[in-house]
Amino acid sequence: MFEEFKDKVVVVTGGSRGIGKAIVLKFASLGAKVVFNYASNDEAAKKVIEEGKDYSGTIECFKLDVSNFPQVCEFFEKIFDKYGAIHILVNNAGITRDTLLARMKEEEWDAVINVNLKGVFNCCKAIISNMMRQRWGRIINIGSVIGSMGNAGQVNYAATKAGIVGFSRSLAKEVASRGITVNVVAPGFIDTDMTAKVPEKIKDQILKAIPVGRFGKADEIANAVSFLATESASYITGEVLHINGGLYMG
């Protein structure tokens, strides 16, 4: 089923750590030409390329801010110039600035909106005309269970992840006739560097609420993303795939 990725060019935003890294390595293992961006951590980005050096696909990376539209356009232009097409876009880049609304500063709201939501707009805007001309494409946006459930201290983050759902469903209707699907993968609590920082007492409370009794693995998200990018998923668009161990059943 995955032989089809050998000729595909895949762009993953926020690909240096956690779920993004797992997605990059998954597509590279399937033979795709993968390009990812990262915001600041040069060492982490180098490690991703090193880990994927023996895969059948290729990996390269660029440092850029997805909230900066001119930077995003330049990034995609470089990829188009080199490969002539981009077949799959995975919008994974995201940040948190958690605090209760009563204490939240305007800049904490703006920072999360600009990266998590405007970043998705910027990348889709930069790529969509080319995808429409080639009459084939897969856009997979990484949401979150928090966008459906809400969470105290994360009104900014929750707003972006809920916004991604509305954005994706609307875009899916705009481009379906051109052979392009747009879907959301919404992870629950995944075992990454981010969740590693959660205090043990809070982790225990979260685990009690997850029916399968564990945090998810980044590879489990990457597997779902790669499936949605296949021809086998060509009739799936405008959907939200929740992967959360039963924590939320929407």
C-alpha cells in the first residue's frame, strides 16, 4: 500500500521533535522526499536527519517561523524549485503559552494564535494553488483533543485547535473537486517531551481518565497521518480523526 510514497514530496511543519519528528521519519521510511521546518533547535533538527539517514526516502530541513507569511512563501518556493511539486502537507507546528484567562497576557494569546492557527493558514495559502493545478494533494492538520474538550489554562491553545477544525472542513469543501483531501488528526495525551514536563500527580489524574490506561505514542499518530495521505483514503475529507485512547469520544 505504501509503495506510492516513493515519488511523493512531503512537507511537515514543526518536524524536529515529538509528533512532528515521528511523522517525518514515518514518511522517510516509506520512501518519500520529506522536507520539514523547525523554529529554533538546530541540534534537534540535525538528530532527525541523522536518524533517518538509512531510510529509503530523503530528509532535509529549514529553519523558519510559520507565522511569518513571507518566510513561509520563500520556504515553499525553494521546495517547488527543487522538486517541481508538493504532494502532501502536514501542518504540525504548534506552541503553548498556558495560563488562566484572567492572567493571560495579550502577547500570550497572540503568539499561540499566530503559530498554531495563522501558521496553518500561511502554509495552506502558500501551497494550495499549486496543489489545485496538479489536481492531487493531501493536507493533514494536527489538531488536539483539547480543541474538542477544552482545558482550564489553555483557552488560547484550545481556540487554535478548534479553529483548525473549522478551517480544515471549509478548505476541504473548496478543493475536493481538484483531488485534494483535507483532514485533521487530533491526538490526545501523547508521550513526548511536552508531556514529560507534566507533574506526576497531574499525569496520574490524566491516566485515570484514559480508558486504555496509557499515554499514546508519537508513532501511533504518524501511522494515522500516513494512512490519510494514501490513495486508500481518497474518499475521506473534512474529517477529524481522534486518537486519544478513549479519553474523548466525539
